[in-house]
Amino acid sequence: MESLSLCKPNLEEFAQTLLALASQNKDILVVTGDSRGSGKLVPFGKTLPAQIVEIGIAEQNLVGISAGLASAGKKVFTVAPACFLTSRSLEQIKNDVAYSDNPVKLIGISAGVSYGALGSTHHSIHDYAVLRAIHNIDIVSPADNFETRKVIEAAVDHPRPIYIRMGKKPMYDLHTPDTRFEVGKAIVLSEGSDVTFLATGEPLSRAVMAAHLLEQEGLSVGVISMHSLCPFDEAAILRAAQHTKVMVSVEEHSVHGGLGSLIASLLMQNGFCPRLKIIGIPDEYTVTGSQKEIFCHYGIIPEGLAETARQTLNAKEN
Amino acid sequence: MDYHELAYKSIQYRRTILRIIKQANAGHTGGSLSCIDILNVLYNHVLNVTPSSFDDPNRDRYIQSKGHSVEALYTVLADRGFFPQEDLENLGRFQSHLIGHPTRKVRGIEQNTGALGHGLSLAVGTALAAKIDSKTYRVYTLLGDGELTEGSNWEAAMAASHYKLDNLIVIVDRNTLQITGRTEDVMSLEPLEDKFRAFGFAIQHVGGHDLPALVKVFEQIPFKPGKPNLVLAHTVKGKGVSFIEDKAHWHHHVPTDEEYRTAQAELDQAERKWQAKHGIVEPL
């Protein structure tokens, strides 16, 4: 745990990366629905005022206009809270972006349960599930500043629509600068024969910490960053399934329709039946509290994940 | 193209619309006949777009928000050479690109529409891109009056005005009918002009089947510099066939064999009247 160093929130990394890219490319536009503050885009607006388009609080129009701009050749980064972007304007995402193949880059900010005690109206624990069911939109959930920077750089010329989601809190550095990043390709941080954690997005750091706890107990533990839910790196999961006893998926999303569901479906259809635990937000009235308290309640913390892995491993051995 | 030629095309377009709907045994008869004269004028007189310039970033754009009237759009695009006329025979067939709402799989179509209340936002974004890039193309979008109850239209109308999109032309096919009945009975739209004016539009009324008037109204764009343009086109749903006109149940009714023969006979008569007046048959 001590080996991880804290870095800035992914949102800040996103905003700084985009400002640098847009300074060199006038076709890059930020389109936002009264979210430049929460999207850390105030410096972008001040530095490149001609490259930020304000739509106001009107998510349907936000996405429809973004699709129109993209159809005319602009590199459009549409920024809004993930909870509203992927529900209020879902039909615009489905039809105007994905079906019409307008390569908008949808940036869902303050995703998952980042808004904490603001409650379920502001949580987005459905977005992977709904977007996975729509053809022609890629889904990436970066875990740290490195993955954030890489996916934003890749998004500029990405040929298809893409949804990128991130939270608000400072992250830990999880990768070295020379790590290879590609949309749709998992990053294997470590391999293990007892337990493999497969995490998407910001909970990856908790999985890394959980792995450290279990390694101190003598277990062999792997960690894989499944930053892309679409395209989904099936090969990485099938490889891991061949050499690990227990798999634990971790996501800041409903346990239905997200990473865990994808893994379970993939494994079953390929003849694997390892012991799998899906850790996320259960199907219930989400407990109230800060993001940290919600994570703690649902076991999305190093100790909780380690305990889940231990119990699952022991149950299998019994 | 002069008005007489446009008028002849309108008759032939109506024949084609009825024929392809009858053949596919599906389609939106009333709305396609309602907007066909508008499309005729746009594609034969107004829009700076041809099959060869369709990939030109400077082309004019047409986005049909009332996507269900796609038979009118297919008919005009085929006539203009965006795709072969014989492709029209594939309407609604298995694995055909010519489905019941516009898709970009069909050359000439800018955006996939069909869910209502989407076209105006798409058009605003496309027009805004022209302003940002200092391009001179214009963006035309056709809205049904029934779809104006979708709130997204008014979000888009606000943005069109905010960004002073005088390169955006919104055409409302005001035939006063939607699938259930009169628009005013389903959900009152009037005073429609006042609503758009309050949202910052410059407005012109026009008879939506009056070809010279349509030509003239589009020649006046921009109606007022710095304001988005609204053409309130007063139309008759099912226009051109007496027993189809102004009847809600013809929204997506497919003519029976008898109705089809009668309808084509009425269009025969319209064509004979045109020939008597102009003395020639203009090949399409």
C-alpha cells in the first residue's frame, strides 16, 4: 500500500491533457452543459474561449448538438455529469451519436458514486450496462492519471463514438510511464495463481492494495486493469482464467450489466467455471454517505476485497 | 428549373411515393404527401448539394427530423441521382438499406433520424460548426408539427438563437394532424409563431404546396441577419389525392388496391391537366 503514490484527480488530468491537445488543434471543441466548473475546464475556457461551447442545462440538446458538430468534422469532447449524460440523453447517444456514427467523445464526469451523499439522482451506476447494449460506442473507464492521459490522447482521432468516465477524487499512480495503453486492451499489472482481481476504473487502486495485503499472507495474486468495457479484452480474461483459482471483479457500478456480468458471461460461454465474485453496488436502495463510506459499506476497499478473495478461495478449497 | 417543371415533378413524386408504399405494404403516406413539395423545391432549386458534392464539407445540409416521411425523401434523392431509381423497389425488404426511417447507409442522407425531436439539435450543431469554421453552407431541417411537443426542440431552439444561427433554416410541416388527430386536440401548439418568435427566430409563413411561394421564401434567407430562420409551411396532410387529404388515419395507412388505383387515376388527371397547359411531357 505504501508503494502507491497519490496523484491528482483524473478529472484534472483530463482537463489539462485536453487543454494541451486543443492548443495544438483548433478542431478540438469542448461542449458542456453548465459543467465547466465541475469538469475542471475553467482554465480551458479562459485559454481557448473559441473552443468551448456552452449549451446550458439541456442534456438532450447537448448530445444532439455535439453529434451535429462532429458530423461537420469537429473533434467534440462533450462534458457533463455521467449520471445525466447517460440517462437524460440516452436516446441522443443511441441515435445521434452511435447509430448515426458521429464520433463524439462523451466525457462522463463525477461518475459512479462520486457525488456521494447527493444521492442516487447524482449517481451513475447504470452507464456501463446501458451503453454496452448500444452498438458502436466504445466505453473506457481510466483508473489513474496515466490511463486518463492516454485515453484522452487516443480519443482525439478515435474513429468511433467513445464514452469515457471518471471520478472526482485524487488517484494513485498505478502504471509506469512506459506502460503500453490501447483502447480495448487490458493492462496486466501482475499475474497470480491464487487470486486475480479484474477491476475497471478508479476502484483499480483498491484492488492493487488488496493484492498487496494478500501477498503479505503468502498468496499469489494478480491484478488486471480492464479499463475498456468496449472493446472488451476477452483474451486477457480467458488467459487469467487458465491459471488462477479465484477471480474477483471490481467496479463502481451496479453488479448487474457491468464488468462482472461481462466476465461471467464470457467465462461460461468459453467453458470456464472458476470461482468468481462480482463486487460493485448491489441491486438495492444505495446506502447514503460519502463515496468513501459507500465503498466501505459495499466492501470496495482493500480490506473488503481481500476478505472477499480469502473467503472465496477457502470456500473453493473446502 | 422553372415552376412548371417543378409542378410536373411534384405529380411524379406523388406517384412514386404511393407506388413504393404500396409495394412495400408499409409507409407514412400522409406525411410524405404533405412535405413532398417542400422537398421538391429544396432539392431541385435551393440546396447546394448534388450526388457528386455530397462529400464536400461546404455542401448545404438537409436533415429530416420527421424521419417517418422518408418515402418522400427517398423519392427525391433517387430522382436527383443520389442512388439508382431501381433501389426504390427495395423499400422495406430484408437487408435493404431503404428502411422506414432515414439512414446514412443511403447516399444523400445526412443523419439517421426517426426518433422525433432530434433533427433540430443535430442541425444546430452542424450550423454552429459552419459559424465556428467561417463556412458558408446552410443547414435545413424539416420538422413535423406533431413532434414539436418534444421538449428537446425547444432546447435546440434556444441554442439556435443564442448562437445567432442565421445559416439554420427550420421548416415546420404544419399540416395540423398527427397520428391521433388534430395537433391542437392532442396538445395545443398555437400560438406557434409567437412561441418561435419568443425563442428568437425570424419567421416567414408560406403555403407549403405553393411552389413559387416556396421558391421565393427560401430566396429571402436570411430573413434577418443574426437570427435563425423559421419557415412555417402550411400544408395539407395527404395533399394531392382527394380522399387522403387531411385525414389522420392516413398517417401510415397503406392504400388498398382500389384506393391505389383511384389515387393514381387522380394523379393521371393532374398530369393531363399539366400537359394540356404546357403541351409537353417532361421526362424525369
